[in-house]
Amino acid sequence: MAPKYVLSIDQGTTSSRALLFDKDGQPRAKEQLELTQYYPEPGWVEHDPAEIFDAVVKCCQGVMAKMNASKDDIAGIGITNQRETTIAWDRNTGEPLNKAIVWLDLRTADTVGSLAGKAASGKDRFRKKTGLPISTYFSAVKIKWLLDNVPEVKQAAEAGTCCFGTVESWLIYKLTGGKDGGLHMSDISNASRYMLMDLKAGAWDETICKTLGIPMKCLPEIRSNSEVYGHVKGLGTLDGIPISGALGDQHAALLGQGCLEVGSSKNTYGTGCFMLLNTGLEAVPSHSGLLTTIGYKLGKEAPTTYALEGSVACAGRTVQWLRDNFGVIKEAAEVESLAETVEDCGGVTLVPAFSGLFAPYWREDARAVIVGMTLFTKKEHICRAALESVAFSTVDVMKAMKSDTGLRLGAMSVDGGMTVNNLLMQMQADLLGVDVMRAKMPEATVLGAAMAAGLAVGFYTDVKDVKEFLKTAGGHEKFQSRMRPPERSQAYARWCDAVERSMGLEKYGPMQKKDNRPLRKPKFKKVSSIQPEQRGLNLMLKVVKMPTEVSDPNGTALHDVVCGDDSGIVTLRLRPDQFLPCEAGKFIRVQNAKSVMVKGHIHVQVDKWGKVAQAEEADPFEVKMDNDVTAVEYELTGS
């Protein structure tokens, strides 16, 4: 029986989704799960790689169940994903070595400053080859930070077992078997966002990798956007389905919006806002703050289509901030109804530089501001200003594209979750002075991934059919500009003034707060004080005896390492990746550990996000060998 569907995975910043597309390119079913956001420090944003993978598998299984589809009904799997978000894992264990650093994360600001400061060309140091400025946005600086700051990553890299990748790399690795032969690869569109890839060669640049201290053996193999990479392995109902397409989310949207001709463009309104312009077979350098990037490459031997991109960090994220942090709305949809109750913003301008300013400014030192408030200002004005900020950010990008290409850009195709907001779409048309075309099928990003996957396995035969798919879904809805040019110019001048006010504010933020108090020494528990079922243990230990290998009930290989301090000894039960820092006679620092009972005896295990690292002991001690905490037998209670 011939396959009925392509399964398209959309792993985004705030959720994971799976959709089934039929032969006519129409979505037949969808499954979606929200993704937990972690903010451990000001400016830091993290995701749990295990949660990402688990949610994707559940969504795939759920959407297939909705259509009563078996794996034989699926021609192939296409993947589209949040770009630049960086994951490090150990190829031998298949486990992540740290939480994923999300594209919005600002922890690498000092790394960016150091790299840019060492070259006369500043932030454009690598732009000629990569098309990208040095920015916290891109994966290379996140990889460097992981190597410099996470001992487990550095040790795995030195041992040759570390894998770096963006989200599609992690998903493909896990889907194709993980530690049991999983593929370590990236598609060319996602690879172009590392700031390590030579755009023209489509390969990692050895010189840049060496400059940043990134081992090339830890990077994924670069493949096209449309070919059979491998097959699902070890996941039951999904086993054997070919994985045949992958694109970063904005590249998938470019394809899914049918932007196949030179000069055609699209704008996606999601967590951020991303406008891409097809430049054909030429990688056009930008002199106006845009990114030169890959559009797509639909096959091993297919030509590469390039694009210019303007990336805005906060679009939908600004509405989330109004809801979750500012508390002026309870649901995201309320922002439109509140904004519509006032005629204008009342002189208020909001610049959403929560993660600095991206294109065309590239100012990591910018911070969000709301200016122009008076006692007349209400929450309705702020909601309207938030929507207006998204539209103004797109105007910035459009002006840069006109400057770089000399083209007079016509109607703009739009997609993404925020496009359901009619007020925003009308604002966008007014402030751009062009028609805004909203697809009746809002799933352009997922359609692009489905198209790439379907072409590779013959489910779809011609990329141009994507235009027919959009027509079948109802075509586009047009928003026409109603604002007069003088009014538009005055509004934009107000925006530019506010943007200037947002710059340079990083120095006043909590990330740069000066504290002259002496650092407190960490408090380490003594081995003799360890009791059953304790958590959050921090220990300074000396390795006494190297391990014997054991197995947990799931069959995972573990290592029992005897360690101690001047109060006694205890057995640590460690995973292979945690065991690496251990060396007889050397000191180790154990963080966020817990005591567990093994057949009535205490053992110490390290939580998933705990640490085991080599340490220098300021006050050397002799281990008290005659007090073995693990040797004490406790009476087991309960059933």
C-alpha cells in the first residue's frame, strides 16, 4: 500500500509539534506539547534536551494515532527546528552534557566582545566566509562557552566523545539510534548558523574552528536539506521510517511560502521575527546589518539557493513578557483586544531589546525600554506599543534589504503564530507602505519541512507544487496600507529615537553588577554526616579506590568509586561520563548529589544536572579510612 502522508516535526522555542501532510500538501492532523523554559541567570535561557526529544516522540506517536496511521502510511519524516540553540552530548552514553543553550541566551556577551576586539574588522571578523557577524546569537560562541565553562564538555571533547549540534542534529541522532549508531549530522541551512561554515564551500572552515578552539571532530557532518539521512531505530511504531528532510525553521518557511524566485521574500512572526529574501545562486554580502545565509539545497547534487535575512529577537516573546512578567494580560490573545480599545499608543514606544538588538543593529548592550509615558498611559497603550514594536522591527529590516539589494520590495508574504493578530497585520502594512499577504494556511514552516522530506522519497515530485498547495488551502488574505507617507515618516522617527535610547543600557543591568564583597567558600558536607535519602549534597573528596563496574536495573553501566575526606569514606555510583574526572589520589568536587540506598547501604549518586569535576584542595587532608559510611547496613522498611 502506498504511503498516505509525510510526517513533519516542528521543534520550536516554546513548543514541539508534529503534523501529517497528505499528497495535496494539506495538514490532516496536529499534535503539540509546550516546552519548559529555564532562566537560571539574568539573560540566560535554557531547554532540557531530554524533554525536547521525549516531547517530539510523543507528538509523532500522537498525531499518527489521531489518523489511525501506521509506519507504513508514512513516506518520510521532515524536521524543522529553532536554529542556533546548541546542545552538547556524549556519543558513548547518548546523554546530554549540559542543558541546551537557547538562541536568545546572552551569557556569551563577554566571549563576543573578546573575539571582536582581537580583529580590526571587529564583529565582521568572520563575515566574509560565514556571512554572519560575531554575536551571542550564533552557535559557535555557545560551543566555545561550553568548552570553556563546563568541565564535562571539555573532557568529552578531549576524549573525542563529545558531539555538538543544534536541535535537528540532536533529534536525528536520537531518532536513528542514539548511542547505538545514531547519526551525527546537520543540514546545510542549520549549519550555516553556527558561524563556522564557509557559505560558498558548504563546509566547516578549519581556520575559524581553530581560532575559536572548537575541535572539528566534534561537529556534525553537513548534508543537504532533502535526502534520506537514515531511518528511525528503536522507537516501536516509528521504526524504519526514513528521515528525509531537515531545515532550520526560517529556511523551511521560505520554501513553504513558495519563495522560489529571486527577490521573493517572507516574514515569519513567532518567538522572534525573521524576514528572508531569496537571492538565488548568489550569496549577497550585506553592508546594512543583515545576514547572508543559506536558503535551501534540495538534494545532494542540487544547486544551493542563498538568502539575505533580518533577524529580530523578540516578537511573540514580547507578548509572553506582557503576560508572564508584566502581568497586564492573562492570555496572549488579549493583547489585540486591549490594543484595539485605544486609537494609538498615546505617545508610548516600546523597544523589545530583552536579548539585545539583532538586525540591523547587532547591539548586545541594548536593553528593552518603554518611553513616552505620562499619567495618561494605560495598559492598553502599552499593549498597542508592544504590537507596534514588532511592526517597526520589520520596517528596520525591510529598509536594510532595500539598501543591500537596490530592489523595490513589493508585497510581503507572512506566516507564524502572531499573524492571526489582525491589528498587527494592519499595523505592518501601514508602517511598511506595502501589501501584507497572510497565507490562509498558517503552517508554512512545517509545510516546507514536509516538502523537502517528500521530494527526497518521491512523495512529492516538483518543488513548484508548493504554490498549488497554498492555493488549495485558500491562497492569501491581503492587508493594504492605509497610512499616509508623512504620518508613516513621523511614526518611524519616534521609533528610531526610542531605539537610540535602548542602547548601552547593559552596563546598568544585573549581569554587570559589581560586588566587592569577598567570595564565600562553598559549604561542603562531611562524609560522616551523610544520611539516607539526602539531596543537594556538595562534597570535597579524595579518590581512594578506582571503580568496579556495576549495572543499574535498566542495564546502564555504572562505576562504584570509593572516595573520602577526613571524616570517612563513601562509595560514589557514577555514570561513565561522570566518572571521567576521577583519578586515584586526586581530589574531586561533587555538586548536587544525593544519597540512595542500595540493598540497605548508602551510596552517593549525582543528579542529572549535578557535577563531578577535578578540584584543587586548598587544605589537604588525610582520608579517614576506618569510617566507611557505605559499610553501615540500614534496616529496610516498607514493602
